[in-house]
Amino acid sequence: MHGKGIFTWTDGRRYEGEYTEDKKQGKGIFLWPDGRKYDGQWLNGKQHGQGIYITASNVKREGEWKDGKRVRWITKNQD
């Protein structure tokens, strides 16, 4: 995969965004079946850079990720 696309897993997870050589890279949105969502930057298939995490109850937090792990929250909870 290369360019923009949508991939849906059989368990209901879904990614909409940019790909480079079969990996999520650039801007993209990842949705979980329970309603959680990550909208942000990707590198080598992992969350990397700034993004917004939205909980299943619609609580939004902006954070920074590195290699798929959250490094820090940038903002406080935003309902």
C-alpha cells in the first residue's frame, strides 16, 4: 500500500490515512470498535508525533507519541 487508503480489520478496527511501503505513515485516523479514536501523525506503522486521542465517552486529549507509545499529554481533558 502506498498513498491514501482505508484498512478495516475483521474485529472492527479501522485506519484511514496515509501509507508508505505498506506502513501507516503521515496523517491518519485509527478507530477502535468501542468508539476510541486516535487522529494524528504516524511513522513506520506506529503513532509518532502529535495527535488527538478521543475516548469512547468523547473525552479529547492532545498528546505526543513516540514509536507507538504516548510520551506526554499536551492538553488537559476536553469534553
